[in-house]
Amino acid sequence: MHRDDPGIRRVPLTPDGYDRRWEELAASGAEVHGEADLVAALVGPPPARVLDAGCGTGRVSIELARRGFDTVGVDVDPALLDRARAKAPVLEWHHGDLAELRAEQVPGPFAGAVLAGNVMIFVARGTEGEVLANVAARVAPGGLVFAGFQLNRRLSLAEYDDAAAAAGLVPVERFATWERAPFSGGDYVVAVDSKR
């Protein structure tokens, strides 16, 4: 049993609404692959293995796979996963709660893991440490964990850093955007950490 009822959506958008939002952003000329750009630049050359933790409808996994990376997606929301599978049936998709992944579920090692789309503030409250521990456990020593999220009363950077340290992660870089704008204490952070 998941800590949150798996039938309750953690993200307010439907799969159609989620995909439509990104399609509209791309049509407007906005850069919609910043996460894949950053991961591809720092993880190493393809076919490095990357875990998309909280993959949603698969946007980041699919783009990384298009660039030659071996990607695996996991998400707690079956409707979002169904959309990901429909868009990219050849990729590996798993249903699971990041806070409760069994050791044999989505096994590593991965060269990197990405928690994009505010995953860290959508996980069940109080499970942030378990989520980071489970993700970090699947990353090879020296591998990278990327997490981008809004900084607010739900999760501060200090709280994230404490949970990351407890999971065996060491800070590498903090950016204000996925496009690597310098972080100077704004309301959004992209944390890049290395597995000890």
C-alpha cells in the first residue's frame, strides 16, 4: 500500500493536459528539453543508463533515449505511465512509489538519475528522505542525481541537502534553471549531487 492513495493524482493535470502543456510551450519557442540537455552534458556519453524517477508521461526519458541514452522510467501514477508507454513502447517503464521501491524493482546501477518536474515536492510529505535514499541506491558510485524543484515551505534547499547527505550524496552544483543559470537563492533550484 502506498503512503498516499495511488488512485489520488499527485499532479493536477491529466496525461492529455500534461502533454498539451509541453507541446504548447515548444510551439511558443520555449526550450523544453533543458533537463535532457543538462543530464546529457554531465552524465557522460550515450549509451549511459539514466533513471527518470517520477517520469510522468515520459518527456525526459523519451528525449534522452532519442539522444542514445539507455533510459528507464518509474512513476506512481498509472495514467501517466500508460501515456508514456503509448508514446514509447520500446522503453522500460515501471509503476512504483519512489519512497517504497523494493530492491529488485528498477535495479541499477545507473550513471545518473533525474527527478524533474518538481518530483521532490509532489512525493508524499515526509518521504523526501526515503525517495532520495531509494534513488541514490540505484546510482553507481560517482554517478549523478539531478533534482529540480520549487523552493517553498514544502521543501527548502537545506532540507533537501540534509536528505541528500543522508542518502550518500555530495553536492556538485546548484543552478537556478536546467539551462545552468547560476543559483543565488531564488525560488527554484536544480540540485546536482554525486553518489559517494
